Amino acid sequence: MMVSDILKILKYDASAENDPYPMSWPRPSGIGHALMAISVKVSPTFWRWFSTTGKLRLNEYNQMQGTKIMFIQEQTMRVTELNRLW
């Protein structure tokens, strides 16, 4: 499954949200017995949209298709911590 497929499943309209790159840098995170994990960098605009609308659409899709697609937010750094790295 590609990033574009996930955006279609979620019915995310990047042009309406003025978000040209909602997901980028896809990379494999691991493969288990019954799952495959990928990590992607998401834009703040996409994450705000997903937190309200997208998770409901993903839940509907999972129920209809019998799948278990999940988004898990990893721990992120605060802006002040990022500034200290420079």
C-alpha cells in the first residue's frame, strides 16, 4: 500500500487543505507475522485534519474492509528543543 492509496482511503483533499505534501519520506519500519509497518512524515495540517476527521474515516474503512490500518504518533520534539539542536 502506497501513501497515495492511504490518502484515497481517507478521502483527504490536499488541494482543499492547501497541503501539497501531506505525507512524505515513507520507509519500512518492520514486518511481523501478520503485519507490515511503515513510517511516514506527516504535515501538521494533515495531522490536525486526521485527528478530527481522518480517524473516523479510517475506522469506517477498517470496519467495511476487515482491515486494521492504524496511525500511531511517535514522540515528537518540542519546537524549543529543536531550536537547541541548531
